[in-house]
Amino acid sequence: MSAPTADVPALLSLRGVNKSFGAVHVLQDVDFDAHAGQVTALVGDNGAGKSTLIKGIAGIYGFDHGGYVFDGEHVTVSNPKQANALGIEVVYQDLALCDNLDIVHNLFLGREVTKAGRLDEATMERRAKETLAGLSVRTVKSIRQQVASLSGGQRQTVAIARSVLWNSKVVILDEPTAALGVAQTEQVLKLVRRLADNGLAVVLISHNLNDVFEVADRISVLYLGRCVAQVVASDVTRNQVVELITSGRSGDLGLGAAAALAASPDTATDPTGPLNAVEAS
Ligand SMILES: Nc1ncnc2c1ncn2[C@@H]1O[C@H](COP(=O)(O)OP(=O)(O)OP(=O)(O)O)[C@@H](O)[C@H]1O
Ligand SMILES: [Mg+2]
């Protein structure tokens, strides 16, 4: 695995993390870094382990073993509360917004501000306005608008704004543009960039390499549950990233030839596969 240039120390670092579900070894000795003020794209084919990795980061399930370092300290994160307390927020693909509530109530869903036992609407409204203004969100007409009436891009914006209300330091976005058209994708990518420019460590899961190359500072590639490369985006070409995603290696990057072949699903389960042919020859 090639190391990204070490200009800024990582805010979040995983070292050699593993996760199995029963007999299925989904994450194998994965290293992963996210840096404050930067967008780190997490890419990999379907089933590579991206969601499993972020669920481990978010404490939805603990890693079986491996190191979790946050802001230079070894930490234990085995439930979502511990991750939230560190300032780690995840925007999941389904967004989990309540259609029948307005933007303010969605932003504070489950973490409502109260005063003398009642909802403190004025404080929530003020903080909602400040947060949206801080993110330069101008497309929303009224923060008292029901979420059901918003476009896909606006809904994504609300979900992202919710994740930065809480003194967040790391925001992880799972496929934020997957369901969006061209103009809305552009808006959300600008927002993603602003989060990083505001100092957050942003992790962007995406299958869309246009998006990745537009906003990412760094790219981490998962291949069959292994991290095969963590690179600075400007150091690699799109073709190299495609090769890393599909075969685990590209030239000097990624797994060695034998390791890539051994990991390949075509050979791992097939005793007559190419690896054996290579060994026999
Ligand atoms: N709870 C679970 N029990 C058993 N296997 C699981 C579980 N969760 C994930 N897996 C397996 O782990 C592997 C990685 O899944 P994961 O969802 O992390 O992939 P992904 O990279 O997010 O894929 P996609 O791009 O399709 O979202 C898959 O083979 C999946 O079947
Ligand atoms: Mg996934």
C-alpha cells in the first residue's frame, strides 16, 4: 500500500482493523486515514466493505481487532454514542429524514433543544439558520418547510447540515449524490467541499469517479475487504483508480501480483484458477 504524503497528521486513523460476520472475513487488516480540512474518498466495488468500514468507525459494530486512533489518542468505539462524543457523524444513504416534519425539527431530530420541559423553538430555529448560512445553503426557501416538499438535493443538504450541528469533526457521507441529477449533484459536491474547507475531515463514499476527482484530496481504495491504496488524488489517474477498484492493483500501487491473484474471487475459490496455473508452470 502506498502512503499519502504526510503533510497533515490524520485526525482519524484505523490500523489493521478486521471484521468478520460468522465465517465471512469482511475487513482484513484495513488501514484508513481521514484528515481534517480534507475530503477523503472511500471507493471500492459493491461488497468491497465500505459500509462495513464506516459502520465500524461509527460504532454500529465494533471491529474484531485493530487500532482506532482519534486525534492522536487510542480510543475504543463500540457504540454510536462513543463515536458521536468524538464528533463523528454519518449521513447514511437513506438519510432517515421525517417527511412530515419541517427542516428545523429534522435538524434536531432526537436531539431537540428544550427549555423548561418544552421544545425551545426559537433556539433551534436560530441555530438552524446559522448552520445553513454557515454552509452557504441558499436554495431552501423556508426552514419551516416540510421535508416532504424538498428536492432530493435539498434533502441531502438537510441531512448533511444535521450532521454538522453537533460540533462535528468527522462527517462521513455514504453515496450523497447517488440519486441526484447533474445540477443537484453539483450543489451537494460544493457543500461537501465547504465542509472540508470549514475544517472538517470529510469521508465521501462514492461509486462515481467524476465526483471523486472533483472534490477529493485523497482516495482510499478497498478491494475485497482490504485497503489496497491510500493515495493523494492528484497523484493518480482515473484509470489507476479503476484498476485498483477492479483488480486490487495498478502498476506499483496496490497488492502485489500474487496477492491480487490470490484475493481474486475467480481464484480464491477455484482450485484450478490462474494462481495454481502460475505456480504449476
Ligand atoms: N451483517 C452482515 N452479515 C454478513 N455479511 C455481511 C454483513 N454486512 C455485510 N456483509 C458482507 O460484507 C461484504 C461487504 O459489504 P459492504 O456492505 O460493507 O460492502 P460495500 O462496499 O458497502 O458495498 P456497496 O458498494 O454495494 O454498498 C459483503 O460481502 C456483504 O455481503
Ligand atoms: Mg455500501
